[in-house]
Amino acid sequence: MIIIASENGRVGIVEAMHVLRCGGSALDAVETGIRLVEDNAEDETVGVGGLPNLLGVVQLDASIMDGRTRACGAVGAVRDYAHPITIARRVMEELPHVFLVGEGAERFAAEIGAERRQLLTEKAAETWRKRMLEAMSVAELERLGEDPHLRRWVGVTMDPRLAGGTVNFIAQDAEGNIACGVSTSGWAWKYPGRLGDSPVIGAGNYADNRYGAAACTGLGEMTIRAGTARSVVLYMQMGMDVEEACCQAMKDLQELRPGGGIDIIALDRHGRPAAVSNEKVGGTYVVMTDEMDTYEERPRTLVPPLVGKG
Ligand code: ASP
């Protein structure tokens, strides 16, 4: 049994392994691990601590995929609920659909009794206000909600350092089944309603017991264009090992302009992990097997973007 996660998954991975040790499924482990990250108010990129969109509203995205059947569920732009990963799992299990967004997703969350939570922390509200006032006047900020040209602020408030952040979890249980989950508050200061790759199956998340699973963090606008998570699994299907598959999927992104930071984690069907990054020198991910007392932090392989192109 093994679980791997993006580095911010460290707050949930030990408990997720406990779930597997107690006989829980890969899906249970992924959901448990991600819920703990969503509860971590210190994490400004996922769940309750997440940074808001351009209007100061937190909108969360998440997806989950079951490698046994390739069943999956996803939610996007969800407000006022603490655990989008659980809502995504229930979409998968209870509806004939894969993907719910906005009001429909919130309505479904209410129906299943999902936990409601005030999402904008004081710290996130302060960071948002400070950042907006670097770009606009107090009067402009006060009228932002009614601004007929809201799109003009997307450029000026774009801050790549704050764009990054999502949690990825992949687990393989005692029966060899694989599940993959992703949760995020998305790109800070995004245009309202913007979805990244995290809830888009095939872009930020893909799992297939026969070959393995992959999940992404970083600029979702890129991995959506390349179908990155699905590509990694397809490269494994074509015979590449898990590390080669990640590197090849990263190379597929190199031509895209404008480029951005991308990280991938992946697991093959034999439980072998790999992780790559195109910009984080010293980037890591976390790994825990059932033989370990706690998780290990391991380096990501760096696959830098092409220089001098585009
Ligand atoms: N992938 C996420 C998104 O595009 C954000 C991130 O991981 O930086 O919404």
C-alpha cells in the first residue's frame, strides 16, 4: 500500500495511511487526506484558508477518480463549503453526472448535508485587499462588484507567485486499487467562475488501475490544453515507466506560450511513484508506504522549460 501527495499533503498523509491500514479503500484514503488539507487554514491554496477571486469571494474546485472503473466526480466554483472533495465524491457516487459547478454544486452540497463554512479567512481578506489596492484606488475597489469591465483587472492583479497551489493525493490500497484526488482554491484573484485543471478530469487528475494515476498542480490553463494527467497515464499504457511518462508529459507543455509553473505526481500500477516540476528547484513531494512510520519527503525531478523559444 502506498500514498503519495504534493508537499502540502503532509498534513493529511499519515491519517490517510491509517485509513488504508484499517482496511479502507484508496478512495477513502484520498478523501481523508485531502479533507485534512482543506481544513488547514494555514494553506492559502486549498479549502478554508484559500485565497479569493477578484471580487474577494473564495471559490473552490475539486475532483476524485476511481481507478477501478474510471468513475469520477468533480465540482467547480463552490462557495461556502469546507470540503469540495467530499462533494465531488458524492457527485460520483450518487448522480449520473461527473461535473457540477456553482449554484448547482452548492445545491447538491446542501442536499447531502455537506459541512457549510465561512470561507474567507481574515488573513486571506487582508491579503486580497492589500493586493487590490496596489492596482486600484479605494473608490475603484468599492465599486468592483459593479464594474462593467472587470476583466481589465485580471491582468494587473496577476501574481504568479500566488497563482500556485493545489493538493494532489494518489493512493493504492491493499487490493491494488488506485484512486486520485485534487482540491484547490485555484488561481488567486481569478476572474469569478474561472475553473483551472483541478476539477477537469484528464487535465489535473486521472486514474486507471490498469496503468496508474497522475495529478497536477500549477497553471491549470496549461495542463487543460495538453490533457496532462491523462497523457501521463497514456504514456504508461504505451510502455514508458512512470518517471519517463511524467517527463514526456512535461515536454508536451514546453511549447505552450505563455508558459507557467507545473508540477506532476504519478504512481504506476506496481506502486512505483514519480514526481516532476518544470520550475521548482528543490521541489518535493511526500510518499508513505504501509511499512513506514511516517512520510518521507522526496525530490521532484526538474524538467526545465525550453530556453529561447516562443
Ligand atoms: N492548478 C490550479 C489551478 O489552475 C492552481 C495551482 O495548482 O496553482 O486552478
